[in-house]
Amino acid sequence: MKYTRITLRIPEPLHDKLSREAEVSSKSMNAEIVGRLQQTFQAEEAGAECNQLRGFGGLESTRYYQKSHENLQAKLDEVLKLLKNKNTI
């Protein structure tokens, strides 16, 4: 993996928090910041996946597919009834 060097200005209280967390987890300040940034992207991706799944599996979607199934079943029943009436089955 290739790295890029940047200069970062952050508020002093945030620097203090990051410094303490890096020390507690035995990481460098850089590793702490990179790890936290990566976690935010992973969380966003997971959230996007959940939203996508929610769209396919949500209550509204379930009702839509149930209604579609009922309509299709009703049409199939009509066709079968017509065919039976014509003695083709």
C-alpha cells in the first residue's frame, strides 16, 4: 500500500484525545487516526448496505410483493377456470 504524507491541523482537545487513545492502544498517532478514518468509511458502507437491504426487505416491499402475488394468483385462477370450462384440461 502506498502512503501519502499530509499536514493536518486539528483542534488541540481532539489532538489530546487521539494522543491518549493511541497511547492506550499502543499505536502511533498516525495509526490511530488512519484506523479511525477507515472505520468511518466501513460504517458508511455497512449503513448503505443496510439501507439497500431494507429497501428489498422492508414492510412496504413485502406488502407490494404479497399484493403482486395475489394478483398473479387471481389471474392464474381465471385462466384455469376458463380452460376447465372449455374442457381443455
